[in-house]
Amino acid sequence: MPSPSTALIERLDRLLPQTQCGQCGFDGCRPYADAMARGEVGVDHCPPGGDAGARALAHALGVAAVPFDRSRGQHTPAQVALIVEADCIGCTKCIQACPVDAIVGGAKYMHTVIADLCTGCELCIPPCPVDCIALIAAP
């Protein structure tokens, strides 16, 4: 099978929401786009993209549209993480978990989220030992 074109991979990647959440089973949106372009996976793996995203991906690939696979997660409105700063102990576990470097702070100091960079992937929540991270609607 011939390699997919870089242009197709980039087009698929641009159609994805760039949450880098891993709900698709890949380490980020680009690896998922690459696998779709190669015909290895379907267009239904992205909960953040929802049904509209799956339709757009199907259109780009020229395949039949299918709804996203709900067993992979829920489609939610855009959201961002918010650290309750008074409760943050500065453990840095959220910083290490963030795939887009949207959390800043130093060890043993309060952390904060740069909302413009946060994708709302939720990967920072499980490692937080003091449960000081909430998700809010994206501005």
C-alpha cells in the first residue's frame, strides 16, 4: 500500500480538535491522523470532535460517515482546566501530565493554567493528589 501524502495527513490533523487527550488510542491528534490516512483506523475514534468531527474526517477521506464511538468517551463543550490555587501543593504532577505545556509553576509553589494553551484534555486531573483541578467552560 502506498504511503499517504503528507498533505492528507495534515488535512486530517487540522480537522481534529488538537486536545492531545489520547481518547482515540493514540498519543495525540497527529498520530491518529496518520493512522487514518493509512487506512489503519476509522474516523470514529475522537470523542472531542464528536459526530461533526467524524463526518468531517469521513468527507476528507471519501468514506461513509459514522458517528463517533461513544465507548471512547463523551463529547463535551470546549473546556479548560482551572487550578484551585489555594489548594495546590506544588507537586508538579499536573505539569508532567499536560501534553501541551499549559500548566506553569515550580516545585512546592502554586501552579496555574494558561487558559489559551489548555485543550481541556483532562489528563492533569488523575495525577493531582489533592484534587485541586476543575474543568470550566472555555472562555
